[in-house]
Amino acid sequence: MRKTIFSILLITVMLAGAARLQAADLKDGFFDLAWKTDLSQTDGFRKISENENVSYFISPKRAYKIADVEIMDVLYGSYANQFFAVYINIEAIDTFAQLRRYINQKYGSPKRKFIHLGQPDQQTIYQWKYKTTKIKLKIYQNKENMKLAFYHTPLSVQVNEEQQEAFQETTRRPLFPLDETRMQQAKELRDLMRF
């Protein structure tokens, strides 16, 4: 009888562990949350902000485990009511290293990118790709700001394109030709500067 109970318990623990590994595979989403899910219609999610067509949600009751790291504080991104991104802040450098080792082991060597090289805000970005998911692990030079993100590539490409267009529209200011008033002011300023 004890052997039977022990065997059932052992099989249950093994199956639970295997399910956790399969869920972390990012096959069709992030763990049990499918990409393109409408988070505003999903129980437990609360919208906390919005920027352009991207809405940000939290779900305080959800927790995840990646590389034996308990992750509870997760921000979810939604574009046009479709879930496409997960953002996780990392508090400690040893946690960052543990996650990086695990992701390297699971998805291979990353592509590495350096931004603002030699500047105080320099950051290193490690990137992996798995099917339609892009994984980014970012660390700033001061090691005070570290993040892990998962993106559903088809939607994240759309978001990036839209945000770049919006940025270009807001920064686009015609310098020339000047209207008559501005031209006159420019000439006066030029004459003033000649001494």
C-alpha cells in the first residue's frame, strides 16, 4: 500500500515538473497565456496605463517560475487588444545571471547588442529567438536597472513601426522654406551677428 501511494506521489511530482518545463517553452504564448489574447476580457487582469495603441496590464494573482526564480511582478503589453509582450524587472545581479544561464541553456547563445557604448546609460541587450517569440534580457552599466522581456514578434514589429512613424511625425518640423516673417527675422539676426 505504501509503495502504491509513494509511486502515485512520485508520478504526480514528475508530471507537474514536466508540465512546468513545457509551459516555459513559449510555444504559443507566455506560459498559459496565449499570444493575441484580449487581456481586457481576461479574468484577473487590470489595465494600468496606455500609450499610443499599447495598453499595459497587471495581474497580481499570477506568479511564474523561470530557472527556479519566483516571478510575481509582471507587466503585460497589449496592442490593439492583443497580448504581445511581457516585461519583468530584475532586482539582483545574481538573479540576472541565473536567468541568463538558464535562457542560454534552453535557447542557445544570444545575439548581443551594446547601446550608448561608453556612456553612463550604456546598456547591454541579450536577444534570443524561439519560433515567434523574441526574448530580451537588458542590463544597464550601473547594474541598477535590469529587465527581462518576451515579445510576440509579429505584433511587436507592428508596434515598433507604428511608434517610429508617430515619433517621426512629432519631430518633423520644416525648416525651409521660411515664410516672409521668419525670413525677415532670420535676415535681421544674420545682420546683427556680422558686427
